Amino acid sequence: MKYPVYLVIFLVLSMAPPLYASGGPSGGGFSQQQPMKKLTPEEKALASYQRGLKHRDKAAKFEQKAVDENDEKKFAKLQKKSTKEYEKAIDDFEKAISYYSTFSQAHGSLGYALRKVNRYDESLAAYNESLRINPSYHEAVEYRGEAYLGLNRLDEAKAAYMDLFQSNRPLADELMVAMNSWVAGRRDDASTLDVEIVEQFAKWVDERSRLASYLHPLDDSAQVRWAASN
Amino acid sequence: MEKVQLGRRLFYDNRLSVNGLGSCSTCHLQHLAFTDGRPHAIGVTGESHARSSMSLINVAYNSNFTWASRRLQTLEQQIAIPLFNEQPVELGMAGRETVLVADLQADSTYARLFQSAFPQSDDHVSIDNVIKALASFVRSIIAADSAFDRLLYLDDQSALSESALRGMRLFFSEKLNCSACHQGQNFAGGQYVQGKLQEPTEFHNTGLYNVGGHNRYPEADPGLRSESRQSDDDGRFRAPSLRNIAVTAPYMHDGSISTLSGVIDHYAAGGRSVDNGQNAGIGSANSRKSELLTGFELSSVEKNDLLSFLNSLTDHSALEEQRFSKPEDDR
């Protein structure tokens, strides 16, 4: 029998707080006095998912430290640590999905972690699955748009933007920030893509930014949110 | 859905007028984007309204209603005015409430529709429910399939002509600054988007009048001043939606400019001069005129471009869409 995720979250967090307050089963949350409770697949999925989130957050911290690091060796070391944490997160998210296959957030988070280690094709597959399960999970549309950018699949990135422009303007603005960043990056390093293609896309990005601002000003916080998630 | 269906029928029903000679649809004609083509609306007894009928398309997003009111913040409040207003009489139903309710109750189609739309009400047919149903129908009149929408929402690069694209840039330029007042998805003042007040509810004196050089609009309609009693509000009106503007002539709150070209000339000049008659005066010199109206210069090509863009805001499908028209079985 499958339970809605929100119900699992409620039950787990409200009925068994010591389990997660102490970091989950691997964190030694069970005391010898407590009777061992057999976890349902949904609870196991949630526990794995939460461990994955912790690894993901840890990875992001290393990543941020790397950005702030001027020493090349230290930078490389921090990048390596970050990648390692993302890989651990991937393992946990995959484990969560193995327990609970329709856990859309887990698929979405898996897509994110895979994207961070440049496994774009797998990342796209994870986002697609997340959206198949929950089509209104707009965040996954944005994440997927960024994955398309990573794969230079520009028409699909544009389609993701247009989808968000109608359904979730703040996320559309966030993807637009990513698009501008992509353009800047490709202009700096045009070796992977035809200059003309980059400039055509840059023109589209400019025009769409202008059109969006006509409707109402671009969301200033989009830059901050995008930077935080990248 | 049931409320919308009921409201649609009521919207076109002449029983909602004192003499059976008109309905909401008399002053809100679908093919004119629910305006009536007149400078001033005419009530069912022949009385002239001081103002021009406003379009009903996309008014669901409005934060306030009519040409100049801060108080009217819901469609339900607004709809009571044409129904019961006595100065001037519009539909003239004041004092006829009981008769109207009895008429509708006696009609088996209405009895069924009211029951289905308001199953929880003790009295299914009531004036309150008439107003609620009308408001529901009017809220359903949403149109967003103009050429501009196809560019904006569908990324259709061929939706706008080159001229309209140039006009769009002019419209949003600092030089013309049209979008300072005609903002957001409806190109209007005061509107909600996804539950948030997106554009401020502001009222503007556009320098149409300066009667006798006294910085006043005609007493017949001093705009927001008639509600607030504040002299600073003299001549201030809300910026109406520009959606479907090409089919909603004549323009301005009193229909005093007959063409869109004339409207552009008015704004280019930073106001209007009325040479003769009781309203004579130099509107552009009205001290209460909005600071946003500074005037601008446009070449004839630029003016045509701007007109092309304004024409691109018409959703032609909404002007004939069946779900907004008089119900088939009521014709």
C-alpha cells in the first residue's frame, strides 16, 4: 500500500521525532530502551531522502568555499569534496526511489545532484520522471531547463522558459538568470559551440528579458536564488 | 460553472430593466469588447450617463472598478450600480426587486438554474444571488489570445508585424512612457495577478479639460473628486485597459476623442485645448494634470507603428466567442 508523501512526513516527524532529530537510523537515534520499530518502505524512503539532502547541502557548502578560494590546489580539493558529497547524495536519492518509486521530490533532487556532477543525460531522465509523477512540480521544470542548457539543447531550454513564464514567473526569472549565465560562459569559451548559435540564443534571451520586463519588472531576487542553487 | 451559466443568461435578459427595454448587454456589446460605441452610455429610459461604457474583458483582475472609484473593489459592488442607480437611471430596477425575484422564480428555467447555482441558499432566487451570478459570468470573460499574447506567451515570432514590434518598443519606451499608467497584463492601472496586487491603484488627470482656466473638469463628471470630495482629485480617472482598444472607440472617460489616432495626438501634446463652449480651456495647462504627461514628438511612421501595436492587442476570438454571447436557447 502506498501512502502520500505528506502523510509519511507528518507521521514520521510527529510520531517519531527522536529518529530524525538524531540524524536518522545511521545516526544512532534508537536507544536500547526503545523497541525497534519496523520502518515502512515510505519511511525508509524519507530517511534516505533526508540523508541525501544533507549530503547535497554539504556539497553546496564545499562548492561555495571553492568559489571563494584563490589557491588552485585548495580549489581543486574543495571541488573534489563537493563532487564526492553530490555522489553520496545521488546514492541516497536513488535508494529513496528504490523504496518509494513515485517520490517526485526525490527524482527532482536526484536530477539536481546529477546535474551538479555534469551527468546531464541522467539528470534529464530524473527530472522527466519527477514531472511525469507530478506535472505541477514547477521547480523540476526550471531544473530541467538548466540541464538542457548544460547539454546545449537550447530549443528545449527555451520551451522550459516559456512553460514557466506562464505558470511560475519567479522560476522563469530564475531560469532567465541561468540563461544569461550560459551565454556569458559560452562567449568566454566558444570552443564547444558555434558562435552564431550562441549569439542567436543571446538575442532570444535579450528579447525575452525585455518582453518579461514589459509585463512587470524582472524579479530581483531571481539572481540571488539562482546563485544559491548553483 | 453553474453560476457562470446563470449569470450569462441574466446578463442578456431584458427582465433586468424597469421597462423591459434593456439588459447589461445593451451597454456592453460583445463585438465591441463589451463596450457600446457611444461617448456616453444611455440608460433604458433614455437618460445619458456622464461616462462611456467600460470594457468588461479581463475585469476579473481589477482591484477597483468603474472610471473613478477607490471604494468599488468588487464586481458585486459595481454591478449593483447599473441595476439600481437612479441618477442617472441605467437599468432602473430600484424598487422593483420583489417583482424581479417573482418574475425569475416563475420562470422554470431560472428556477432550475438558481437552484443549481446556489444549492445552499434558503431562497435560491434572490437579488443577492442575481448579482453574484452576474459577477461570476463577468469574471469568466477572460481573453488573452491577441497577437501580442501570442508573442508574449507562445513565443510566436511572427505574431507581430515589424511595424507593431517597433510600436511595442515605443509604447514601453521612456520617451512615450505609456506603460507608466497602462501596466501589466491588462495594460491598465490597479490589477491583481495570482492574488497579489500587481499594479497600484492610481488615478490620473490627463489634461483633457481646464474649464475656464480654473483647473477643473466639467461639473458633470469631475472624476475621483465626485467620490472623495477632494479638490486634488478633480479630473482624476483610472487608466483603463488597452486590451481590445481598437474596437472600443470613442475614447477617454467621456468618449470625447473619437479615434485612437486622436488619443495619441492628445498625449503627444501633453493635454488638450477645448476652444469653444462651456468647457473651453487649455487642458495641458491644468495644474492638476499628471506629471507623467509631458508630451512627446512622434513622426508619422512612429505614430503608425504605435497604432499597429495597439491594434495587436485585440483578441478577435473573444469578440465572437459563444460562451460569452447570448445563450442559444434564449434568442
